Amino acid sequence: MAGQRSCDATVIAGRMSKANEFFDAADHLGEEMPNAAGDLYVDAGIAAADVLCCVRLGVHSNWNKKSPASSMRDFSECARRDSNPKPSDHERVF
């Protein structure tokens, strides 16, 4: 992946916190503001994909303005690479 950022337990916890925050905010907006809620669900998915890549590979994509398409491309690359990862310190966060 181009533009990678190394991950440690702090980065993983921070991205997971953002994913939860975006998801909770989207749930809160619910039916009152569905377009805004939809955007927040996408942001939650991007942050969650970063967490999964951090855990699997120790890196996540580091784009300033990440689009959902680029996030999914990065995540699919993360999912393809190293299909049998060795346990690492990152996995102990969960």
C-alpha cells in the first residue's frame, strides 16, 4: 500500500476509538439526518478497516483525504496479504 503509517497499540486504540465514535454519532443522528449518518457510517468503516490492517500487517493507509473506494482497495490488499499472519503484539490489544 502506498502512503503507509506504522501501527502500534496506541494507533490501534486511537483508530478503534474513532471508529466507535463515528458509529455512535451515526446511530445518534439516525433517521433525522440520514445523509450525515451515512457519511459517518462510511467514516466508521474506514477507521475499522485501518484497525484490521494494523492488526494483520502492522501498517495502515495514511491518506489525508481518504475516499471510501481507496479505503476499500487498501483493506482488500490488507486482507489478501499474509493470509496466515504470525501472532504479534498488535493482536494482544483486543
